[in-house]
Amino acid sequence: KRLVHVPAGNQISEPVDSKEDSGLIKIERQPFPRLPITNSGVSALLPRSQVLKKVFATETYTITQAKLMELAVEFARINSSSAEVTEAMEKWRQKVLDAFGGQLREITRVAGMLLKLCENKALAFALYKVAGEEGYRNAAHYYAMMLGTQSVSVKGAQAQSHKIIKQLAKGGHAPSQMVLADVLLAKNNDHLAREAIGLLESAASSGMSRAVYKLGDVYRKGLGGITKDYEKAMYWYGRAAEMDIGEAWFAMGNMYSEGVDGQPDFTKALGCFEKAALRDIAEAQYNVGVYYLEGRGVKKNANLAVEYWLMAAAKRFPVAALNLGKLFAEGKEVERNYRRARDMLSIAIECSDPQKIIERSARDVLRKVEQEQEGSGRGCQDEAMKLAFNIFNVRLHVPYAACVLLLPFILGSVTERVFVQQLDHFAAPNRSSLTFPQRYLVADTYYRQGGPVILYGVGERAIDEADLTDGWVMEMAERTHGMAVLLEQRFYGQSRPAADALRETANVYGYLAVEQMMADIKNFIRRFPSDKSAATLFDGSDKEHEIAWILVGGSFAGSLVAWTKHRYPELGFFALASSSPMKLTDEYWQFDKVAAERLPCAQELSAAVQKIDRLLDNTNDRGVVQSMKKQFGLGANATDEMLAAELSLPTSWMMQQPVSQLANKEIGDFCKMLQKGSGGSDADAINALASISRAFSSEHRIQTPLSECPAANDDLAWLWQQCTELGLWQTAPPEHKEPAWFARRLRSRRLTPAYFASQCRRCFPESPMTAAVAAERKHEFRRFANDALAAYETPRASVDTVFTGGSLDPWKHTFVVAGGLAVEITGASHAEDLMRCSNGGASEDVCRAQRVISQAIERWIKEKKETRALSLQNKPLRNAIGWLAAATSSGVGRWAGLLVLLMLEAVTAAGLLMLCWRAIKQN
């Protein structure tokens, strides 16, 4: 349990080419050497075809995939031939510049992609060389680094590398200054070390966080022969921590634990380690676990130690895994759990240190675990005797039985509570105290100690009690003796920051991001069992044992559940994502492709929409257009796009409703009204569509919008999320890419990604993010979402994530369809599997799918919870009643038993009444 003092590798992720480098430094142009091309030729120079195709589908490059392939083929041909390469490669250099339009940064981006994904680095090296020798500093830096590390075999590479790095550093290029500083410090010369510090300070002044952190290391460790100066070290580490460098928090924690002034300060050390742990530093997570287990600067808490060690073990940190294996095997500080002990010890063995010290220790513990399990038969008999003794104690179980029978009727079904949620989970320390009230509903009618907590999330609206009581989640809670919790997402319903007032405080929407929502869920799961808002839901034993969490969501909420599981795998919950868009796009025209399958009058609707488009295209007669807008209840200032959106609203609504007699009737009425205007004049088509719009708005009480920007808080919040991260705009098919579907479109051609982008600019004119920052945020999130999609579509042995979707769901082209357990429900639409089957509201196909999901969940719970804990759930009441029946089955025994029971109940009656009265007050 010794503390770890040096983060593994001591690396901080900060891409050199993370932002535009406007500085140009001309380095000396060198002739192209012959670069090594293996027998595999061009195939090794580029990523595999499927990977390359995906890269170009998700990233925007100046060059096309075909053009890059052409350059690679010629590059391979030149370098694999026996002829002189210099002249041919100079011509190739010019072709590269022409293909990229002279954009050096784009050449560097593509080179970086090839460097990461390719087996042979020669093509990446050549592209860096081209852009670097044209003056792009970042490319020259990477070119020099590849020379220095001998990534390719080039004569005189080391000297050439040093010369370029030195030239770039002198010109103020921060990454090169960092590299040169490392070289100078390694020489352990006082004069050179001072020069290195000057380079690091220059890089730090340009905002390079790695340089700031490195200066802390220099003064703390006395690198390069510099005299150690802990005060300066703490200063630089503090600056790096302000730049959100987790390693800096870790270093400060080590300094406090060692004693900056000769006296250790464990409280401050723990605070720093915890901040580093929350920034995914595995070594810090391990150290926090040690502090909590041993009570250094904090009250002992073995459960928190386990929690932090599990986070570290999830990152394959072997010492944490070894300690967890010992804890679970010994069963002293935490409950004994042989299965988890074996899992953790396996990680320790797999990820052991080079000297195999950890592996040997882990194998010793594993042998003891196996020996103890061999002799567990007698242990089971002993446990059975203890259980029998507890059951015999009728004095405890008679009142228990009465309360089990009475409490469901006393407590009611659902209670509302508030969780104090952190507003910014990634804020600087001085702003981390900002919070907002996050509302949630709890239904604990069926809950028994040790049962799972089923956390159900709705997406872009307020939560409602009917979401729980009318849904399948309650059936699952009853089936598993679980507690159902309905969580309202930030900025929706009543879970809003106090300062939020629509667009007048648009900057507040900067806190509305999927990353923050995922952190909300993580924080809720971690704190819920011990949070004061849930104080009456659990007894002490629940808080001491691991709770099995099942997260359920439909539509966007389902995507959020799946993304949260991918972002925080250490939470270890089961995820059910129903009808959840995982393939994000700004142009989702396939919505109507599915709608056409369900809508009998799709052909007539398409004809009517095209008539409307022709009228809107006629700029010579705007009077007809204004009259048309009036028929649809739109104001004089309504744009043509607002009319187009109004036309598509009934179809979008109906296609997402469950397949039922009521929905089919609504679709039938829609088609009857539409067919009245089909085949007639333009006026007939307009009248039919206007009648449908008015009937629809009246039936569903939807007010015709007065402007393009939503007035309701929930709608505006959802628009923000679509604008900044999600997209998923329902658009018309693109005319040039999908001409056949464009000719059969069910919505106006005016509904394009460009229109929705302009709507975002109009509705959020005072956005806190510049266009560049907004684009970067969207790009980063889409990259994360694509990583999650790829992970979920990879085949896996264990099933702890289930994706479901209906064959008639208009969002089905965005779903996960492979990998783990992906269930398509025939004849179902959007999120129908979250409906109750018991009340007859769902089809047989939906109910069959629910049975498959339930079995998967129950298998997971069985693996998750201890067999003994599960077996104890239902026995006390059943066996107590059986004992009472036996005790009163004979003459004398009956009278004696009844007398004893009367005396016992006189003692416990007061306690029972107090318990029931407290339950009534809580309700």
C-alpha cells in the first residue's frame, strides 16, 4: 500500500498541431533520400481500406481519398524502383503541393493521420518533409522528430534533426523549445540547464502547458544539475494545475505528502490527489485509495478506497488491482467476494511490472482464494445454521412481516426529490462550487435490500410520474425487487440553473453539453446512496454493499446512457438504450425513407409538398405565398422555411408514435384529408395541407410558432444541443446525392443543413462560443461519438449493453446494429419496448423483446450480486410464517405459541406504529 510518486510515462496529452500555427520558418531543403518500402508496397503506406474510408467519412480534408491513394502509389513506385529517386521525388513534391492547393496545414494533418494509423511511416515522413521545408513549423518539428527517433532510415538523421529543432526553437516554436530543453537538461551542465530553463519559460509564456509542468519538475527534481527549489516548483505546478493538467495536481500531492517544509500535510495532499484522480490519473486514484484505507488526513473509509482503486484498475494499474484482489479475498475491510478477487488478481497478473514482483504476489493470493473456495462446502452449512437461527427469532420477523405487507399501501408509489448537482464538472477550483437543483422521482414500492437501482432518463423534456408508473421500468423493478429512479436532465423541466432566462442569458447554455450530462449521471450514481436527498431510501447495509445499477433511456436519453457507459466504464452499470441515435449527422434525410414505409399516402404527400415548393420558388407571385402562410396560421413575418417546417410537423409526429389502433386511425384520417386535395389544383393541395395542420395543432394542442426560435425553455434547450453537438436535423434528401429519393421527398427542399445552421445563428446571436470554438466543440464530440459507435459495434463476449429499435422507427438508420445485443423489433416504432406489456398496451413482438432484455438483465444481476445476498432477499418472511404455522399446529403448543406471540407483539406494537407513522409523514 505504498504511495506512488511518479505517473507512468509522465506524459501530458497536448497535440502540437492543435491550433493554427501562423509562424513560418524556412528550414534548409534537403534532397529526398530513398525511403524504405516493404514488399507490401502501397498497402503499408496507407491505413486499411475500410479504416481509410471511415476516416474520410468523419473528417474533412482538402484532398480526396482517391487523390491521396494516387500520391501513395506514385511514392511507392519511385522508392521501390532501382532508378535515382531525387529528381522523381522533387516532381512528386510539387504534385503534393498542387493536390493540397498549397495548404501546408492540411498536408500536416494528413501526415499526422498516416503516422497514427499506418504500419510504414515513410509516406507520413515525406509529407512532413514537404510541408516543413515549405516553412510550416509544426510539420518541420514532426519531420525533425522522425529523423531524431530514426522512424525512417536516413543518413545523418541525428545531426539534421538537431539542426532543425535548434532553428525552430530559436524562432520561438514552443514544442521545439521543449525538445531542445530536454536535450540540454540531459547533459547535466549548469550553464546548459540555465539555457534550458530559458527555453521552457519562453514556451510557457506562449501557453504551452507541458512547458509549465516541466518547469515544476526541473525545480522539484533538480534536473540538469539545477539546485532544488520547492517554492518555485510549487509555483509552476500550481500554474499547470490552473491549466487543468492532472499530473500537476498529482505532483503537488506528492510534495505535500513528503512535506514541503519538512512536515507532511496529508489533508492538502489528499485534496490534490483527488483532483488528479478526477482527471483520470491512475496513480492518483491509487494514492487516494491508500489515504482512505489507512485514514491519512481523512476518516477511514474502505468503500471509498475500493471505489478509487477500481477506477485505477480499470486503467490496468496493477498495484491497485493487486490490493483489490487482497481486499476481496480477505473480506476484512470489505465484504468477501471471490469472483471479484479473481477478476482483480487477473488484471494484476496481466499488467504486472517487468520484475514480476506484482505477478508473483497476485499468484500467491490467487492460490489461497482457490484453496479457500475448495473448502467452502462446510462454510455454506455454517451459513445455513446462522440463517435458521435468525429465522427462528420470530420477535424480529413478525413485525417485519407486517410492515412488508403494509408499507406498499402506506407509502404510495412515487416521491419527488432534489439532488444538488454540480453545474460545471470540469471547472477551475474557484468555480467548482456552482450547483443547480436536479429533480428526480423515486418509486421504491418493490425495493428490497440488495436489489438493483434502475435509473431511467427521459431526454429533452420535463419528467412526469406517468413515465414511471405507465412504463416497463416499473415492471422490471417489480421483477428484480429494484428501485426505479427517474432523473430529469440539466436545463429541462425544473432542473435549471437559477440564472437561466431563455436567450437573455445565452452564456448559461455553455453548460448544456453532453459531456456535462454524462458527468451528471456519473456524479448521481456515485453520490446517490449517501446523498441526504436519498437518506430514507437505504439502510446502512445498502450503503456498505455495491449497488447494481441499471440505466435505461429511450431516444436521446438512450444515446446518453450508452455514451456515459463508454466515457465512464468504471461505473460498471447495465445499459439499455432504446431507439437511440448513435450515428450522428447534420443531414438525416432517411427519416422520411422509413416514414414512406409506414405512410399509405406517401406518394400523395410527396406530390403536395412538391407543389408547395414550386409555389415558394415562384418569386413573381409572393401574394399567393403570403395567403398560404395565413392559411397555416403563420404570421406576416414568417419565412418560407417556417412554412416548410410546419408542413412536415404532422408526419414527424405520427411516425414516432407507437404502432397501435389509435395511431393507425390518426394516419388513416391524415391520408383521407390529404387525398381530397390530391390530383387537383395547387389550391386544393394547399387547402388539404392547411386543414391537416389545423386539425393536428388542435388535436395535440400544439401552438403554431410565431418565430423560428422556440419560446419554451425545453424546446430552446434542445435546439441548443442540436446546434452545438447533435445535429440530427430532419432534412429533405440531398438532390445531387440522392436524386431518386429527392423526387419522392416528403418534406420541402428548403429544409437543409444550411437552413438549420442559419436558424442556430438567429436563435443564439449572443452565443458564448465563437464560430471556431463551436466548430471545435462539435468536432470533438462527434469524434467521441464515433469512437463509442465503433466500440459498440465491435463483437464482445459479455452482454452488459443492449440496443433496441423498431423496424418502423424513423431513426433506425442511426442505430447500433451489431456488436453486443442489438434487438430489432418487427413492426414497432420509436422506443415502444419501454411501454408496459402487462396492461395490453404493447404488441406481442414488443413483449417478446422485453422478455429477451429481462433475461439479459437478470443474468447480469446474477453475475453482479453475490448468490448469498440474493438468496437472503425472500427467505425471512416465508420461513417465519412457516415456523408460526408449525408452532400453532398442536393443542398445548398452539395455546403456548399464541401466548408467546401476544407478549412479543405487545413489545413490538409501539415500534411498528412509529415506523408506519414515519412512513406516512415521508409520503
